[in-house]
Amino acid sequence: MKDKVNNFINGAAILSAAGIIVKILGAIFRIPLSSIIGSEGMGLYQLAYPLYSFLLVISSAGFPVAISRLVAQAVNRGDYKLAERTFKLSRKLMFTLGLIATVIMLLLSDFVSKQQGNPDSKFALLAIAPAILFVSVLASYRGYFQGMQNMVPTAISQIIEQFIKLVAGLGFAAFFVQYGVKWGAAGAVAGVTLSELIALFFIVLRYRKAQPQLSADISAMSTPTSDVTSKAIIKDVLVIAVPVAIGSAIMPLVSLIDQLIVINGLKTVIPFVSGLPFSIESFAEFAAESGVTIDTALSMTQVSAQYPELYEEFITSLATSLYGIMSGNCSPITALPLIFSMSLAISIVPAISKFNALKNEKSVHETTSTSLRLTALIAFPCAIGICVLAEPIIRVLYSRLDAWEIHFAVNCLRILSMTVLVLPLIQSATAVLQGLGKQNIPVINLAIGAILIKIPLTYFLVQQPALNIFGAATSSVSIYAFAAIADIACVKYYTKVKLAPISTFVKPLVSAILMGVIAFVVYTLLYKVTQSLIISMGLAVIAGVLVYFAMVFITKMIKKTDLEYIPKGELILKKFSRFFD
């Protein structure tokens, strides 16, 4: 029993470490990609994902869990032949579903790209379609290995997947962008497809390498093989997988609908948005790329009548660029802090599960309150820091952006930085609810927020010329704020925990705001003297960290019990014990 527990803990640690590496590589990927294919290219790249995610969920979500669970059950009974049959039947099923989903995406690519508001997104949709098949089959192998309590193939395949995506995606984008932005975006997406194929190739080799041992285990079986029909195995897999797939499909579907709203909504207000290069000179440059010469003495109203198709392409290009700025340039920056909060959330699930199983309410309460307090401690300064230093962050990371793109990116990032306040809280609250066996509640809360808040709010705000893409960013903040409040309310309901708002939320927020003020002042003064973005921003970050670190001890935000969740916490306690309650 002890060996099984150790295997479980080690396996979870391996997957957690791989997950953090994957998140870092994924976030890094989009920063250089933006410099290669530009804002419009990032918009086209992002347009490929909602339909892909939705079809991928339908074809594969829930199946790794189902396969791993059924394989583990068979192995625990010593029935290795049943475990192998379960895997092989599931693999056939997932191959079939993945192939159908791939064909559907190929057939719908033209229609969907037009509904998205930019027909050029078709090429990215076509490039990523085969990845659905590869990922579906790959998921069956990952489920099998996890069921065998071997997490290494899954972890390595995930890292390979992200590394190839980084190298091939950037390489293909740099090569194909010379033929046009749409081809650059398609090249980046093709890198994703190749990464899934290579990850699949790796895990198939690992499976074949494990075959001799599996054959030996089957031959050594002391118990008779379970008399289970293929139909019964498939039914067991579907019973577990289908509910998970339905729940997981909600958000990709909502994202797809939301995406259709943003591009088309922006196209209606582009002529009225200040700060955009919506001028006869810009239109003439755009037309020249298509081999059309425009008389710059004409007005935009006149060219819209004389060149309606070219004018429509020009409007679409600007709308797609705005969407790319928000989703491709700004979102990866706000995703980076989530890597740290994710590692905390990962540790919460087994702890809550253990205390809940033991009916230890006191430990459940302590773990819940501690996790939310530590999450706020990490998230709030990250959010405020990104907000106040948005301009130097954008200018350093995306130095090739035009002045108008920087303007929109900076303001988008300031708005989206507020998601860093609430998304980590969602992660922690979700972890607590998962530990309690209430894993469907966060999905339902997010779906309710998306349907009742995000979609209608996006539709209304995006069509306001003064808000435009900022309206889409604001609606994203709104849905996550709603989900965070709803999730924490559900945590309080199911755990009956009494949260201390001052120590949990107020102290970190006030300290983070003070940190932000100091960091902004330091940056502003230093930049006037040095005229160096990197030096000024770097020293401002250091000053902010020192101020916040001091406030943590001054306000006694961390308690002795909190150190159990922090690596080397006992050393911190030994050196700074007088600062803790």
C-alpha cells in the first residue's frame, strides 16, 4: 500500500513539473511569434483555436481519464489482458472520433473562416485540423500509461510537444510569412500539428518498448481473464468519458461564439475608432500590396465605394490586428503568473481530498483559508505590477510593433492584468472543490458567467467605438471576476470555512497597490535619466519586490502554518520566526 501511495505522489509530482515546463514554453512561444507574423498574423493564429479546441474536446476529452481508470482497475486485479484490451479498443474508438473531427474541421474551415469575419483564417484552420487526429490517439496512449502508474511517458511527450511547437512553429512562421501574413500564421499552426505528430511517435515507441514486459505479465497471470465483451468495455469507457467531454466542451463552444462576435463587431466600428491607421495613406499602402494603385486625393468614403472588396479586406485586417493584439500579444503576458499559482493549486487537491476522506473539518478549513491567502499573496502584486508597468513590458517584449499597436497593446494589457487578480483565485477554489469531489461546480460557474455575462457584454461593448477591443478585454475580466466570486462562495458553502477578508484579501491588495506606486515612480524617474526601458523597468521591479516583501512581514500576511506550502519553509521560519504569528 505504501508503494502505491508513493507511486501516486511521485507520478503527480512528475506531471506537475512537466505541466509547469509546458506552461512556460507555451507562454514564451507567442512572444517571438508576434514579432515574426505581426498583430494581424497573431489574430489569424488565434482564430484557429476555438473550433479546434471544441472539436478536440468532443473527440478526446474525458477519454484519458476513462482509460487510465479502467486500466488501473484491471491491473489492480492482476488482469493485464483486460487492461490491454481496454486500451486497444479505446485507441480504435479515439482514432475514429479524431478522424471524424479532423474531417469536419477540414470541411468547415471555409465556412467558419467567413463567419469569423476573416476568410484568411481558413489556412490556419486547415493547418491545425490534422492535429485533432494526432492528439486523440496520443491521449489514448497517455491514458494507458497513467493507468499503469507510469507518468514519465506522458510528461516527456508533453515537453516534446511544446519544444517542437516552439522550434517548428517559429521556424515555419519565419519561412512562410514571406508569402503573406496568412501563410505565416498557417506555418505557426502547422508547427503545432507537427509537434503533436512527433509526440505521438515518441509515445508509440515507448509503448512498443514496454510490450515485452506486458507480455510477460500476461503470461504470468495467476487469475483467469475477465469475461468482458468489447461492447461492455466501450460502454464503460463512454460512461466515464462522455460527461467529462460535455462539461469540457462548454467553454470552447462559448469561446468560439465569443470569437465570432469580436471580429465582426470590430469591423462595424473600425472607421470610428481613434488611434487606428484608418487613413487614405494607410489604405493606399495596403492596396499597393495587392498591386492596386490608389489616388491619395480620394477620401475614405470614396474608396469604400470605388473599391468595396479591397476596402472590406482593409477593415478586416485592422479588426484582426486588434484581436491579435489582445489575444496574441497581451494574453501570454497575463498567463505567466498563473504558472506559479498553478503549482500551488496542484498541491491543494490531494491535501483537501485526504482531509475530506478523514472527515477532518479543521484541516480542510485551514488548508482552504491558507491556499486562498497564499494565492492572493502571489496574484495581487503580479496583477498590479503588470498594470503599472504595462508600457515598458510591451515596448521591451514587442519592440517591432508600430506606435498605434503599442498604444492598443498597453491599454489592453492594463485591463487584462486584472484577470491576474482573479484567475489564480479560481485555480485555488477549483482545487478545493475538486478535492471535495465537486469538480463540476467550477465548470458550471464559468459556463453561467460566459453565457450570461461574457457573450452579451462582449457583443455590446465591442461595438462601442470608444471601447472597441478594450470592450472584449473588459468582458474577459468580468467573467473571471464572476467565476472567482461564485467559486469562493461555493467553497464557503461546502466547507463552511470562515475566511478573514482583511488578512486574505485586503492586506495583499493594499500592499500590492503601495508596491505598484513605488515601482511606477521608480520607473518614471529612472527612465527620464537613463532613457533605457530595460534598466528602468528592471530596477523598478526590484524596488517593487523589496517593498512588497517588506509589507508581507510588516503586516504579518504569512503565518507559521502557511510555510508548510512553501518550499524550504522551515528554513524561512528559522531565520525570520519573530515576524510570524
